[in-house]
Amino acid sequence: AQKVTQAQTEISVVEKEDVTLDCVYETRDTTYYLFWYKQPPSGELVFLIRRNSFDEQNEISGRYSWNFQKSTSSFNFTITASQVVDSAVYFCALSEARDDKIIFGKGTRLHILP
Amino acid sequence: NAGVTQTPKFRVLKTGQSMTLLCAQDMNHEYMYWYRQDPGMGLRLIHYSVGEGTTAKGEVPDGYNVSRLKKQNFLLGLESAAPSQTSVYFCASRFRTNTGELFFGEGSRLTVL
């Protein structure tokens, strides 16, 4: 069965510091998809990125970057030069090609301190 | 576009009462999902549907029923509410492919006394 582990329950950093959120997944499928979502204090869930299992290229989008490593079953998310607006709960999720479910990790609550 | 709309947004129930949460999407998505969010537990999948007339169990289906009579609507029912069902419920949908991301509703906060 698929599983997503976000071991970091809560992280606090000072503004402008870099921070990495860890995501480790388990799957028996060779084709799968990984996602990151952001939930700001207002409560809505915002899609950030999707990555398929055949594409191990790292991705950068502004201050956000994602490191996908199949060898360690990890899909980590780094925020560079963090800002207060980055304060949110971040969820990692997994979807297998042979299944229709999307399973989420427990989330990491990120506090960016001014 | 409205996207994914959940009603009601807030509800307080007494133990044993029943209620239905409605999720409506206007994006012509095939797949629809119901999740619950509890502190420290993340988002847990309750039930989902891959098309009109179909439903399937997720990770935590007990105590809930669902129906997908129309493609655009996905109903989540609580027949006899329990305090353990106090939670924030999110509905989501996506296109007919498991590569696509989920589009979420704004959530429905349910309190069972």
C-alpha cells in the first residue's frame, strides 16, 4: 500500500533563512506521481507541483525548489530566502498509476518568524 | 468559474443526528474525493468516485456513506454522527487521469456535540 511520511511535524525558521521540508514515500508501483500542496492560515489547499516517477529532474520555481530522488524514495521541498507569507502547512502526496487514490502525508507546519 | 463548491461551510450537530455534505464541481471532472483533516493527522481519504454511479472506500470510510448520482456532484453522508467525526471535510476533484492534481473546495467544518 502506498504511504507518505513527513517526519517534520513543525518547523520554525527566521525570515530569509532557507528551509527544507522532507517527504519520504513508499510504493510498489513503478509508475507514480508525487505532489506538494500548501495550506496557508486561511485554510484553502493550493497545488504547488506534480512530478512523475520517470522524471527525476529537480525543479525550481522562483524561491521554491524540489529534489526528487528515487534511490531514497524522497521528494523534498526547499524554500530559499523564506518569507513570512510562506508560513503554512505543507502536504506531500502520492498517487500510483494503478490506483485512483491520492494519499497525503500528515503535513509539516512551517512558521517563518519575522 | 466556481471550481469546487462545498455546502454547508459550517455545521454543528448533536450526536446521533444525520447530515449530508454536498460537493459540486463545474470543471467536468470525472474523479471526486472526500477527505477529512484533523490536527496532526493530515488529510485522510474517506471515499472517492471515478465516475457517475461509482464509489469506492478510502482510508477511513467507516461511519460515512457517499453517492455520485450526477457527474458534477458528490455527496457525503453521516447517518448517525459521532463526536469522533468532528473535523474539517474537504472535497476535491480531478480529470480522468491519475496524473492530474486535485482541485479542492474550501472545506466544511463539522462539529458533533
